[in-house]
Amino acid sequence: MPTRSSSSCRLCGQPITTQALSFSALPVCNRFTPDGRVEHRMTLDIVECDTCRLVQLREAPPSDTLVPTVPWIRYRELEGHLDVLAGELLALRPEARNVLGTGPFEQPLLSRLGARGLAASALALDLPAVEGRFPYLESWQAMLNGSDLAARAAQLGTFDIVSCRYILEHAPEPVRALQALKQLLSNNGLLLIEVPDSSKFLAARDYCFLWEEHSSYFVEETLRDLAAVSGYRVAALLRYPGVLEDALVAVLERADTAALPPAARGPSALFQVYRDNFATTRAQLRSRLSAFAGPDRTGIALFGIGHHAIMFVNAFGLADLIALAVDDDADKSGFFPPGFHRPVVGSERLLADERIKLCLFAVAPHIEGKVRDKLAPLAARGVQFRSIYAALDNSILKDPA
């Protein structure tokens, strides 16, 4: 439900007074458990700054509440564009001698730059072991602060290229994070920032891309503004298209001075429509899925149990309609996804269940074909396959053709 909010923008610092898209009592998406208990729930308010138009969480959860409690939580980011990106970087700095990666998604790019002759290094996440806690993205982003990076610069020196892929959108204070990263740059160094572009999922009114771990939802305009107010000049802004979201890469150089915050633009129609359509979308989806689930709630399977699937189920309030939570990742087997009423099972269980009428896909579009092939016996007996992603032609959020 939309609610009125009042807070300060994490990009421009101006007050935010527009309505929020509010979700209450959501479990943390990485909290898989052996018994289905949810010990911690949170409220997410998604707002848009009416000055710079950055879509963001009104309040980012404390990083301590996001630490995974199982050791196998890992995510993958786009890699298909990295050969081209490596060439773009070296065209901008052909004299570059070394490169540093600052997060868990850097090795694919570092390997490509290393193959082209650069000395490649990576920061390590060096935290004391604590029983039952397995630090990951929330701890990587917390390291992007002045004191930690000053210590790393004193230890490692500075670098001609510093890469920060898919971390900045997690940072509650992205301006300070960018300012801190300057300490790792050589005098003529380039800072590479890669983030997911949010414009496609906002335009498609896809709510499963919201996540408590993403404090900011950048588009090209707000990424440029962030660079400017953090004291950088944009040497290149590159876009690598994806079906559901594009990769945005800003290649930055130090500027002589930080820019002033942008002039007030007013709220965007893009976010207003996204926010205002949630309640209608939720009601329509619930009605559609209830028909498939049937009175005994045995008709629907969900394949691919990552954070998109978990947000889809919990934001739309669908846990009671999901008969099977299916994933062939052996680490997830037997664990309850947060907020679900059923533990994760493998695809063999899905293939054997003749009560299933609908299988929802929460998998990337480029692997959906492989999943369909694996589940071909279901299609042969009339099971429908639909995607959770609103932008796709076979989305459950669209009326079937």
C-alpha cells in the first residue's frame, strides 16, 4: 500500500516527501531455515526522491540483519559483456599497468584484463568467523568506507583501474562509498562502477526485483548524478543490454570539484505508475493463481528459488498457493525458503506430482529453454509453464494469448 514518507535522499540529500510503496513483515530473502520459522521480518518502503528521482529504500536495513545464516548463499552477475568492457577500458587507458577488484564479482573481469597484460589484484573480505553467520554482500559494501579503504591503500598502493561491480547499489551511503574509493586510484586512474539499470523492471511493473539488499535503484540519469556529486567526471557511460535489465557501467575520473546536487525535477511518471499499480496487480495475480492452485492448494509449483522468487511470493502474499518449491541446487534441498510453507525439493519430485497444473519459472530467460526441456513430461500432460517476470511474453502477470 502507498504510504506518505519523509526522509532524506541518499544521493542528493534533499527531503523526500512523496508516497512510498510499502511492504510490511517481509522475511530476509537469504534466511533459508530447516524448519520454516521466520525469526525476523522487516518493512520495506520504496520511495523516489522528488528532486533527483533516485528510487531507493527509505531506510536501508542494518547490515547486521542481512548476514546469511547458511554458508552457500552466493549470487552471479552478468559476464557476457566483459570481453567488450575490457577493451573499452584499455582504449580509455592504454597505459594502465594494474587493476584492483573491490568485491565478489570481480574475478571474471580481472581475468580478462590480466590476460591483456595488467597486474590484477583483488580485495579480500577479512572478517572473524562467527558461528552460524556467513558474511557476504552486506559485508562487502560495508567495507567501502574511508577508513577501511585508506588502510587498504596504505597496504596495497594505488591502481590505474579500480573495479566495483554490483556493490554500489547495496551501499546505504553511495556518495561516501564513491568518495572512499578515490583513495585506491592512481593520479590518472579510472574507477569502474557497474550496476543494474532499473528502468526496464520499473517500466514493466515487475515487483520481484525489489530487495532489502538493494538500497538504490539506479538509471542512467541518477548514476550520472551520483558520480558528479561524489567528485567524479564521467569518462564513459556504457550500456550492455539484457532481457530483464541492462548492465550500466560508468567509467569515472576524478573531477576537480564535486558538483552541486541536481535541480529539482519533480516525481517521475515511471515510478508513480509502478507504485500505484501494485495493489491492482496483486489482486489480479492472487485471483489468477488461486484458480490454478485449486481448493486443496496443490496445483502450483515454483521452479528456481532465488531472491527474485522469494520476493515474488512474499511481496504478493502467495505462500499458501505454492505446493512445490523446486530447485536442483543440492545446497537448498530440504530448506524452507523464507516465508514459504514448503521446503525446497528437486525437479524429480515435480515430475512425479500429477496434481501440478501450473509451473512458474523464476529462472533467467537464457536458461528457461533448458528448464523446459528438463520438464518436458509436464508439458506433455498439459501443465502450463509461465514466468514470474512481468516483461516476458509468457509472464503469469499477463493474460495468456
